[in-house]
Amino acid sequence: MGNFKINVSDAPFFILTGFPGTEAMEPWLSFPLLLLYAIAIVGNILILLIVKEEPSLHQPMYYFLSLLSVNDLGVSFSTLPTVLAALCFQARVIAFNVCLAQMFFIHLFSWTESGILLAMSFDRYVAICNPLHYAAVLTNARIVAMGLCTVLRSFALILVFPLLLHRLPFCHPRNILSHAYCLHVDMIKLACTDVSLNSHYGLSIVLFTFGLDSALILLSYVLIFRSVLAIASPGERLKTLNTCVSHVLAVLIFYVPMVSVSIVHRFGAGLPHTVHTLMSLIYLFVPPMLNPIIYSIKTKEIQRRLLKMLFRVRS
């Protein structure tokens, strides 16, 4: 083994994979992925334009929604180049530093999305439990500060990943990744040394970010439901809870695939590779696509502005 052991600087390439066993069909299988990209990119850009153009949407809730759309665009554009290269053009070789950069941005936007969903739950908590002080609590300055803190927290935590990966030696003749993009858990599997530090750090920040964020989101909704149950009118209860439906759905479509991917990676070694690929695709592709659709369906102001834009284009 010692004769083959080389550092990353000596073997600075990884090989991307798409759908193992269906290589002949990959150009056709890429069409659904491209459709998902198109829906995600167009949908989130439309959300940003609608919030910008519609004065009635210049509220904290929709500022956070805009931040979520920017983040979802970041997720889509982080994976798009290598997915297109690997599946459409069969260009599967990626340099280590490029792979490292992609891994950094994919995880950065994933961690940031968790923080944005937490900020949105705080917005719903204040709006329902303390509506008289809503404008005083969620000022523009506080919204900017919350957004910056969310991004900086993710940046500081994820910055350690590239530093830890740079210290690992890779001794395989072909460093073959499991996907058409680079993930931290996928890259450390190819190292030919002890990766317990990387693994323990990854698990620690998952618990610190996703675990803490999800617990606080759950707490906020416990307090929200307690406040809603104090409302005498059943109609008013439903009307109040309806303002939370979009956010609850956004939380579910983010955390359920994320938890499923973590379980599959850590405990699903015997599962077919197709399962790992499918779960990772759902985790990275579905939330950016569904978030704008959910908010467009559940928000009347967004619907009206979207119809105005469509009729303006037709005319």
C-alpha cells in the first residue's frame, strides 16, 4: 500500500458518476433533471421579481422568502455545471480543487437553508403570538442581521471541511465519486487513511445546525399552536394556521430528505447504489423546485402578481 500512497497534490482528479448500470440511457435520464433545474431556476427568479415589484409583499415574511429563493438558486447553480458535464457531455473528470469548491458551496447553501427556515419560523411566531409588536421586532435592520448571521454561521462551519480534506491522502488509482457532484461524505470515503476526525466533525455540525434548528422550529410551532388554540373562533384558528402552511411544507420538504440521506449514507451500506443516488437527488433537487411552487399556490398576492406578469407578456 505504501508504494501507491500519494497525496492529493499528486492525484488531483476525481471521476463523477451518474446512474450506474444505465450509462446508455444517461442522456435521456438527464432530461428530467434539466426540467427540475429549469423549474427551480425560473420559479425562484419569478419569486424574487414578484417580491421586488409588488409593494404589498414588502414585509419581513417575504424578505425571508426572497432570501430562501436566492439560496435555492445557489443550490441549483452549485450542482448544475458538473451534472450537465457528466450526464450530457460525458465529461466526468473533475480536479480536486474544483470538487472541493463545489462541495463547499453545496453544503454552504444546505446549511444556510436550515437557518433561513428557522428565521422564517421566528417570523411566524412573532406574527401570531405577538402581532402588536411585529413591526417593532422584525425591523429591516434585524432582518438583515438575521440573514447575515445565518450565512456567516454556515460559512464558518463549512470552511473547516476543505481544510480537513486537504490533509487526507488518496491512494486509489481512480477516485470515483458516487454522484455527478461532490459531497463531503462521498469524498472522505475515498481517502486511504483514518477519517474519523472528518466524520466526527461532520456529525457534530449536523447536530449543531440541523438538529438545533429543527428543535427550535418545532418549539416555535408548539408555541404557535398554543396561541392559536386560545382563539375562540374556529374560523379564525384556521385562518391563522393557514399563514403557516407554506412554511411547514418548506420545512418538511427540506428536513425529511436531508434526514433520509444522512440515514442512508451512515446505515445503508448494503442498499443498492440507485437508492443512494435517488435520495441525494431528492435532497438537492426537490426543495429548490417545490418552494416557489408552494408559495405561489398558497400566497394570493404572489398569485395575483404572477397573473399580471403573464398577461403583460401575452399582450
